[in-house]
Amino acid sequence: MHTATTAPEGQAPQVQTLDGVLHPHPGESVLETLERHGHHVEFQCRSGYCGACRTPLLAGKVHYAAVPLAFVSQGECLPCCCQPVGAIKLDIRKG
């Protein structure tokens, strides 16, 4: 399961990519964090409807404010509509 409501105590949200560690702004989706740091992620809806942004989630958990309509398998996330719960690791690189 990929949802949770709180970060592990003392662990600030962060997004680790193959290029390094990114620090999200409060309320920012994983996609917004990635874009702010120069990563290009395919997307269409920004709401979890289409699944175009589906990305491998190598470690950690994410939180969805609303259940996405697109199917999300174990080991995946939809960056457009989720936030990290503590530290997460994504299989993504700039470019």
C-alpha cells in the first residue's frame, strides 16, 4: 500500500532521485518538486486520472490526498498527485 498520513517522527519529507536529494516545499506534489529541480516527467492531468506520470517508487511511502483514478501498482507512484511521507526514492533521472 502506498498511502500514509504522517511522516516518521523527525524525518522531513524528501525526494531522492538518481541525481540527488530534493526537498519539497510544504503542500507541493512530488511532480512539482521534480519540475522545480529541472526533472522532466510526462504528465497530462495533474490529478491522478490518466496515469501518464507513473514512476517507479524504489523506497518509502507517498500520500494521496484523494484516491487516484489511475491504477497504481505496488512499487509505483503518481507524482502529479502525491506527497512524500518522510523520505522516498524514485527511479528517475533529469533529462
